Amino acid sequence: MGLVLIAWVSDPLAESMARGKEVYEMNCVVCHLGQGEGLEGVNPPLAGSDYLMKNPEKAARAIKFGQRGEIVVNGVTYNSYMAELGLYDDEIADVMNYIMNSWGNKADTLITEEWVAGIEKE
Ligand code: HEC
């Protein structure tokens, strides 16, 4: 028991993902849905999203400042609008770690609050 707890507490990705899951369920699940599958042509997917996994900086900018206009996700064009969600940088880092490491997604780097703080509006 003790060992399991220590192993979990010392895993920054697992900790961040656990917080990020809560952020996701409160702020994102209504549009991107429970398995990150989205709704084709309306709300783009996060599961298997080339946009998210190849451009984490653009994805973080979208979450931080909102996203309007044409984007292509897995070959499907979306020309819609995601409002600025009013999240703190640490919440954005946590939700990024969650969506980039769930539903088959696997990122090779940990997103930090400092990295999110450095993302500027285009
Ligand atoms: C009201 C619906 C809605 C909510 C809530 C919402 N999104 Fe989005 N999201 C969209 C739409 C629509 C787009 C595409 C916008 C466009 O066409 O420019 C998008 C785009 C994205 C993208 C880039 C494209 C992709 O699929 O990889 C990411 C990443 C993303 N959202 C993550 C999030 C996260 C994380 C949250 C919660 C913190 C969130 N969204 C909340 C509707 C939503």
C-alpha cells in the first residue's frame, strides 16, 4: 500500500493528469465528449488529433485564448469557434497533459505551467 502511494505521488504526469481530468470534465467534455471523440464537422476530436499532437503550442493557444476560424483536424475542416475558457495556466497544463495522454494519445514531454505562461496570443 505505502509503496503504491509513494510511486503515485512521485509521478508528476499521473498527478497532473488526475487534476486535468477534473478540468476536462468541468470545461471540455460537453463539446469534445467523454472519449475525446468530438462530433465530426462540429467539434473536432482530441483523441487521435493530429492538430493537438503535432502542434501542442497551437492547441495550448486555442485553449488559452480561444480559437476561431478554419482549422483542419485529421483531414476534416472545422470553421467554428471555441470561446476563451478563462482557465489558469496551471489548469491548462494539467488539461493538456490529460488530453495528450488519454484515449490512445501519448505525448513524450510533460507540459508545465511555465511553458503555458510563455504562450502568447497570435
Ligand atoms: C463549446 C464547445 C467547446 C468547448 C467547451 C471546448 N471546445 Fe475545444 N474546440 C471547440 C471547437 C468548435 C473547436 C474548433 C474551433 C475552430 O473551428 O476554429 C475546438 C478546438 C479545440 C482544439 C484544437 C483542435 C483539436 O481538436 O485538436 C483543442 C486542442 C481543444 N479544442 C481543446 C479543448 C479543451 C482542452 C477544452 C476544455 C478546457 C475545450 N476544448 C473546450 C469546441 C469546444
